[in-house]
Amino acid sequence: MIETAKELSTDDGIAWQVADLNTFNPTKQPDILYSNACLHWLDDHQKLFPSLFNLLQPGGQFAVQMPNNWDEPSHTTAFEILKGFPNGDELALSLRNHPVHSPQYYLELLNPIGSDVEVWETTYYHQLEGINPVPSFTKGSFLLPLLERLSAEELIKFEEEYSKRLEISYPSESNGYTLFPFRRLFIVAKK
């Protein structure tokens, strides 16, 4: 992904690098730190967010977007199904369970160290095509760590049950699309 970005970029002033965000230490203070659907994969936001924010130069901008659909059937159904597996508790550990906190949490975390802190949630109403498309949507993100751990037999069992339940939770509309509400949390702040 980084190599493609480098190739497509026409701005020689951008320093592209791969780094562990838990230990990220740029050689120059950045003007902006932007994260799209990344930080929910990392733990300890109480430490991580201030650490990243403090890397910015004065006047720098911090912008974050994280999925926040953890209480919706697309996510809760996976945990419910795993309860029926003999090793379900262990398998459930591979899924992120509520890694994103409330908007108030992030306001309280960033207000003491930033200015112009804004936090909001937006629900996007994706109109997905195909037969029962929501499982395909979550397979490439939320479910991926779980699917990689399942045996072939467990995978078949899980996918069949998950698809069956989500087809009920997210029925096809009369226009042929499936409406998939998906909430996301946004944060912007200035140092």
C-alpha cells in the first residue's frame, strides 16, 4: 500500500514510511496525523492517542476515523455464534470487542492537550448489491482475524450460521439492494 502511494504521489515533500504506531517516532514533527480505519485495531487508546497527538508540531492537526458498529448485528452475531463452539470463548478473543470508546471518552482524553477538539459519529447507509452481501463486507475486516483461526469444519459451520442470521438482520430491499447502516466515529483536534 505504501509503495503504491509513493508511486502515485506527485508530492516529493511527503515522507512515506511503515511503522508500528505504538512506538512511532518520526524524525520530524508532522503537520498532520491522519488515520482512517486503523486505530481501532490497536489497544490502550488512553496511552496511544495522547502519544500520537503529542508527536505533532504546534498547530498540527490530528484526524481519526474508526468504525463503531460493535453493537450492531453485523458484529454481535459473530460473538453469539461462537458461544455454540466448544472453543468459542478462545475464538472470540480473536475478534475486537468494543475497541472504540464513546465520543465523550475521546473528548475527555484530548481536551486537556488539544484545542478545537471535535468528536462525532455518523451512520453511513451502505446500499450493498448481491445476495446477502453483509457477510462479505465484514469478512474483509472485522471477521478476518477469526476466519484465519477457524478449522475448515468450523469455518463452514460459522459462515453458514452467520450468513443465515445476517440475511434476517439485513434483508434485501425491494430495489434489490441491502441497506447496511454502519456507524463511524470521527475525531479532529489541533495541537
